[in-house]
Amino acid sequence: MRQVYARLMAMLYLACIWVAGLSIVVMTLIVPWGVYTRYVLGTGSQWPEPMAILLMVIFTFAGAAVCYRANAHMAVELFVSRLSASARRAVSWLVDGLLALLSIFMVVWGIELVYVTWNQGIAEFPWLRAGMTYLPVPLGGLITLLFVIEHLWCGPARDLMGAEQRAVADGAEAS
């Protein structure tokens, strides 16, 4: 059962990488369009900036979940490295527990935020409900929570990788 869950989380991880990557690529394509229309054509487009903000929100929440699973998130380990192995394990459980609580908070209050703002419109995108723009908050919290569960139940994702995948990850970390 753990292996199935870990495989599903690996697929979710890959999907999040693609979503975050596509978000940043599209954002880097539309921002210059906004600059071009404003300064070259003299008729600035109204949609590039709000679209870039929406894409940055998607990138942030998908990317944060990816960084947690890959253990590439920011961590302050100045004093943790001086602790005994059992104390480090306890601190790791504490950090994962706190992140799980934060993720649950994001899911619960993110859903509330989506619900409260669902019927509000966005001037630049009349077809898009404001509540839809907040969907990355609860979704990002849910995905992060799933990755925390994986970490606590199955161990770090790095330990679940095959030797070939670990070599690729080590090469990426070295560069």
C-alpha cells in the first residue's frame, strides 16, 4: 500500500512540476507582451498584469508543494545539526506536524475564501470568477498535506527513488 501511495505522489509531484513550469513560462511570455503593447503600440493591454499575477499564484503554491517533497525548501538547520539523532528525528516530526497543520489551515480557510469570493467578477476577465483565482490556495494546501503524509508514512521521497533517479537528483543538486 505504501508503494502505491508513493507512486501516486510521484505522479502528483511530476504534475505539479509541469503546472509550475508552464505557469512561469506563460508568465514570462505575456509580461513582455504587456510591455510591447504599452511602449511600442501605445495602447497597453489590460490583461497581461492580472494574468501574470494569477500565474504567479499558481506557480507559488504548486512550486511550494514540489519544494517540500524534493526537500528543496528553505530550512534553518544551524542548531539542528548539533542535536542528537533522536532529537533531530523529533524536530523533523515537529516540523512535518506543523506543516501538516498549516496545510490543513490552507485547505479549510482556502475553501472558505473560494466560497466567499466565488460570485465576484474580475474586470479584466469577465468570464473568470474571483473565487476561481483563489483555488490554488486550498489545492496547494491539499497537495502539500498529501506530500507530508507521504513523508511521514513512507519516508523521504529521496529514499523512495531508484538508484538512477537518485543519481539524476544528486547531479541536479550539485549544479
